[in-house]
Amino acid sequence: MVSLATYGRRLATAYLAVESIGRGTMRPARLLLWLDNPAEFASLPVELQRLERRGLEVKLSDRNYGPHKKYFPYVMSRRTENRTGVDGPLVTADDDILYPKTWLRGLSDAHKQFPDLVQCYRARAVNVGDSGLSPYASWELCRTAEPSFLTFAIGVSGVIYPSGFLDLLQNAGSAFEQVCPRADDLWLHVNALRNGFRVRQLTQNPVHFPILPGTQQDGLQQQNLRHDGNDQQIQKTYTESDIEMLRSFKSATAVSKPR
């Protein structure tokens, strides 16, 4: 199962990301594309209509969940369809990326090897100290394939979430709207932390797949990273208890490293 979302001007080019996923050496059992604008949903570009005939499922979200739209409507639909704990893992993707042919196979193979981990192609290392969480800009790119609660998955290159984790997201509901409405990666990480799901980057070095030209004008990067939007949402999302857990994991990791 692969799920992604699109909006605004990206609707015209989202088919390219979908095509790249569909041309992979492994195809998803289902491929969902979420929209939140009824008018856009009723008048899809011809390219998406063609992909619908080939199996793409274009879905209308009940409202605008921002970046959370690529996973949250599906997570909640599992409850209404009484499919909790039945479906397999969920892979999330972005609508502005061209994914290589081996993309889904890589995530699937990693999940088979480590089925209880959240796994991704690109991550950062959470920077936590005595005074709390450091600014997001100081969270360095991950340089290890070892699973850790301090590894922060970045959704851009794709993430695979175990089915059991999706059940927990159902229970957490839409509380993200109050703390990190424009930062889905934060909500997914803090819920992994609170529920004992470690995160693993597939390789020692992070991977960023090619970006579709002309798709970044409306992206979240400028607001979240360049204008400190991530830091404001981090402060609201992570509780003192969360931060203390991260400190303890950092201390344990430091002790276990060979000197």
C-alpha cells in the first residue's frame, strides 16, 4: 500500500510521481492519491484519469489536513472499514519526487527484515541536550543504518510504517492539528517515540531522490525550515516526558559506543 497527496498547482504534475512508482520493479497492492478540494477532485487532469483506469485510487479527504493528508485519511478509513490490524504496512510518498525503479522493493525488503521498525531512505539525527531540543536546523543528516529513537524519518524519499503503528495513529486521532499542523514528520516521529517504534534509515547515508522541477514554490520547506516553522511546532509537539526519553536514549547510546 502506497499513499501520497497533492494540492494546488502540484495537481498538474502529480501524475509524474505516480508514474514513477507504478513503473517500479515492485508495484503496490494499492496506490492512493489524496485530494482535499472537491472541485479539483471532480475535474482531474487527463493524466490522472488515465492512471485511474490503470488502478490508481484518487480519494477525497473529508477536509484539509495539510501534509498529514498523505497518511491520516487512510489511517482513519481503516477503522470505518473495520480493517484495523488487517492491512499490511503503509508506505508514504511525496507528489514532487521521481522515485527510482527499486524504491518500493527496497522499502518492502527492509520491512520483511525488520517488521517492527519505521524505515526510510532519508533521516536526521534528533539533537537533544540538557536544555531540551536544539533548533531543527542543527539536526544533522543521519549517517547510520542502526535503528534508534533518535533517528527522525524525513518523508520526502519515502517511509514504511508497520501495521501496528497505524493502529496507534488511529488512537492518537487529529491532535496534530493543535501542535504541528504543517509538519507531519514531527507527529509521526513523536508517536513512534511514545509507542516504542524505533526508526531506521535503510543505508548509512541519506538519499534524496530527484525533485520535479517547478514544484517547490508552494512547498513547506520555506516556512518550516527557513522561517523556523519547524522549531515552533517542535516546541508544541514534544512534551517534557518526550524530551526526557530522548535524553535517556542519547545517554545510553553514548555509553554503549566503544571508546
